[in-house]
Amino acid sequence: MKIIIAMFCICISFLNAKDTLLVQQQNVLYIQNLIEIEEKIASNFEKYLLEKYDIPTMSELKTDDYLGSNFTTTNRFGPSTDLDISFTTSPNLKIKYAITQDVQFYVSGLYKRDLYRDMTTVYEDTSDSSKSYVSFELKSKEAENIFDILKTRANINSECSATLTSTYCVTNLNTIRWYDASSNWIEYNNSDFEDGNVTISTTGLLTNTKLNNINVGAFIFVKNGDKYLRTIDNIVKVD
């Protein structure tokens, strides 16, 4: 009788161990899928910026042109996966932290690792879990520049025209223009933006404060052919 009971206990232990291993395998696959969801959100966020010149919501990303209308953001370890971009402070590129429930150490450890991550990085606040988040980085300078403009609450039109005022737009040459209140413009290279040379429509813009932000040593080309140099203290004409 004791032998039968012992064998029964061994069988139960074996089945429990097998079930535990199966659950662990399922959790690992689930976390990998969760990270893939976050990576797709980051990638399509950048795609949206480059195509729409606007900061998208999750609803705008969950369309056939981006994540797909059937894209799921449900999460069994916490709230649904969503963007976490607020304009009440300086906006940063964030996704809500997914692990808000008590989980096994290996689950949270795998989630925080960079092993399956390319654009995203996990920041965990161990003293206040509500402050934990997933940040993501844009891959292209063009997208970074577009986001830097948009997070100042400025608008970017998808086309430029002579009637635009006090706004940014994108030209057919994939450069970015800013129009002042009189429709005069400063044109930036899309990838360099304020780090590179610029072109202006009129010398009247040489006193515009926006030119204070370009790098020292950058050239300012006037549409009529004149050329100026940004120095530490001034803008000087060069031959």
C-alpha cells in the first residue's frame, strides 16, 4: 500500500513539474510577443511621423496602413499596451509599462532585457511602479526633427505654398520650411535641420531669432544668391 501511495505521489509531482514547465514556456512566448507588440508600435509611430507629419494616437496607428485594424494590445500582466506621451511636460517617446501585476522573477526579467528589443528600452522605478515606462528611439534623423518640431505644439503642413504663415511645411525636395507671419521662409535640410546650412527667402530674415538656433559655422544662403555665415556672436556676409 505504501509503495502505491509513493508511486502516486511521484506521478503527481511529475505532472505538476511538467505543468509548471509548460506554463513557463507559455509565459516566455507571451513576453516575447508583448515585446514584439511594443517594437511594432515604435516602428509604426516613426512611419506615421514621416508620412503624416503628426504625432499619432494608438487609434490612428491601429489602421491598415500601420499596425492593422486587428492589431491587439491586450495584456494579461497589466493594462492594455498604449502610448504614454503627455504634453503637460516636455513630451518623450514612451509606451506604458506592461508588467503591473505580481509575476515570477523570470517573467519580469525577460521583459526588461534588451535581448529582443531594438527600438525600445525598459525603465523600471522600483520604488514607484507607476513611474516605470518603456521608452523608444526613432531610427532616422528626419523623424527626430519632425518630432522635435511637433512637440513644441507647432504644425507641419504636408505641402508648402506661398500663402502659408507662422507654420512649418515639407517641400517636394524633402526639406522643411518655416514661414513667418509675412510668408517669408527659412528652409532646412530635413535630416540636419538646425545642425546644418539653411536657405532664406529674403535678407529680412537675417534678424529672425530662429537663426540663433542654427549651429555656429553653418551657412545661410539667401534665395537671391548672397551667402552669410553664422558666427558665435553674429551673422556675417561672406564672398
